[in-house]
Amino acid sequence: MEPVPYLDLKAQMRPIRAELDAAIARTLDNCSFCLGPDVVQFEKDFAKLIGTKHCIAMNSGTSALHIAMLLLNIGPGDEVITTPYTFVATSWAISYVGATPVYVDVDDATMNLDPKLVEKAITPRTKAIMPVHLYGHPADLDPLMEIAKKHNLPLVEDSAQAHCAKYKGRSVGAQGIMSCYSFYPGKNLGAAGEGGALLLNDDAMAARARALREHGSTVRYYHDEVGYNYRMEGIQGAVLGVKVKHIEAWTAARQRVGRHYHELLADTPLQLPREASWAESAYHLYVVRHPKREELKKYLEDNKVGCALHYPLPLHLQKCYASRGYKKGDLPVSEKSSEQCLSLPIYPEMTDAQINRVAEVTRSFFAK
Ligand SMILES: *Cc1c(COP(=O)(O)O)cnc(C)c1O
């Protein structure tokens, strides 16, 4: 039996390799290594795709999240309500500006911020609500936006895993005051290295974000505020410019893989990542849950089926946030999900044979 890799970036590279070579060669020819025309063009293409007025390309998704916090003037003493069940970078942005991440548990079906619990966590110090569209599945935005509106709080979407996901037919990433994307190689739209972007509609905030990304200056060597070097590299703009043309087809291919898994695994004891009736997931990851996660993981690995854990420890129990005083049992759904989650292989180029093989091995674990 052919092994099924957890992720196969080379499969995506092959058919577009000549186009990528040409795009990279153009950057080497024009020597626009930091920002430059390809980055500007990619910003336009990506803003159009998601449906916002501005896209500010950066060197990572983490940088985009950091700039989002700065634009909202969030700082020491402030609180941001967010999910503990995500990649840690969501929380880094809050910590970088000296504010406090306030963790609210997730909904068991979608593993995203539970709107029913958010309002209770609001205090006079709350300055923003930051949901994550985890694994590509949209957070339940309407009730979250209603709470945000009622309390006059901005909602920032961490869309790092959710390129082209839809919420009630609307484009995820264009719903809150701003959204942050990552183009880390393993994300649905990946650069040939690091990359990220901040998307928003407000002109003044966009101008400030562009300055913050480039050492706090709009005129070279004049610095209006303390800034950062968060520029996207020219080569990444060139690569993303090629790849962005394929993202809708790749998303459809991921959805096909995910929905195929739903059918093939429906009668197993696994808790499957069902799409909510109002959601079109971008299927960044396909995460199943089961109490025997460790045994299943070993069984898949022994049978040469790749798998991974996203995420084995929720943020409120991480050492780096120990001073916050959270303890085990505080956020039970996140903790259960961390203990039971297992990510199966999913990428657009997966063949039917590979999908069937993953399902077959998974099913045979429960049959034995
Ligand atoms: C990947 C990711 C980030 C960070 O993006 P980088 O480009 O790796 O800095 C932030 N939030 C979530 C949910 C992510 O998955």
C-alpha cells in the first residue's frame, strides 16, 4: 500500500512550477525584493477575492494580527476576548501590545468561539472580540457581531485558516472591522516562505497600517510613530500572485475531500467536523475527535497514513500563560478537543485512492 502523507506541498507545486519560476525570475530581474509591483498587484487581487477595500501584505499572519491590535489602540490593561483553542499566534498579538487575552470556551460542534459564552466575559476593560475560523470553518459571526455591536466593540477575524470560507453566503474575512490572513506554506494559500495580510475597509486605518508595516514612515527616514519591519518580500508577492488564481479551485477540491470523508466515516464512532448549515468551510484541516486518539494515531502511523494534532494543549493551559491562573477544567470543551483531536490528511490534490485508503485504515481501527 502506498503511504498517504499528511500533507503534500510538492503535488501543488508541480502543475504551476513553470509559472512560479517565471514570476520569481521577474523579481530577480526587477530587483523589487521588499514590497514592489508584484506585492501591490497581489494586494489588489486578494482584497478583491475576499471583498474588502484594502489589503496590506506583510511578512506573516502574526505580524498582521499585531498590527490589527495596534490599529485598535489596544494596550496595557486592556482585554481581548478570544479562543483558547487555536494556534498560539492569535494570542501573541494581544500579548505583544501588553493586553490580556481573555479565553472563552468553544462550541463543541464547530470548535469555534461560543457566542453564548462571550457576553458574560465582557468587562469595562474589553477592547475587542477576536474569533478564529478554526480549520477553515467559519465562527458563528452573526451572534458574535450582534454582541460586539451592542457593546460597541470591534470584531477582528483571524482568518489565517479560512481563505475563501463563507458564512451564510458572505465572505469570511470581510465581516468584522478587519481580518488577518497567513500565507505560511501549509496554509490554504501558501507563499514560498512566510507571508500574511491585514484586510480592512477604513482608509485612515489602512494608511496607518501601511506606515506601521514600514518602520512607521510614509516619507522615507521620517518616522511618525514607532513602527516595524513587517514588509512582504517581493518574491512572496510574485509567488502568491500566481497561486491566488487557483485558490477558489483548490478550496473546492478541499471541500470535495472533506465531504467525501464525511460519507466514508459516517458510521464510525468518530466525532466528525460537520459543516454547520450556515457554513461553507475552507477545509484547512479535517479534524476528527475520539477518546482513543493516541491509539488511533499510532494505528494510522503504523499503516503509513500521516496525521497530526491541532492542537494538543489549549492556550489557557500553556506555560507561557501560566501567570493568568487558569486551571484544568476551566474551559472543558477546548480541553476535551485538545485531548481527542486528530487531523487526517487533507489537501486539494488528494486522489480518491488516497481518501479511500485513509478512510479504510481508520475504519479498520474500529473494526478490530
Ligand atoms: C497560521 C496561523 C497564524 C499565524 O500566521 P503566521 O503566518 O504563521 O504568522 C495565526 N492564527 C492562526 C489561527 C493560524 O493558523
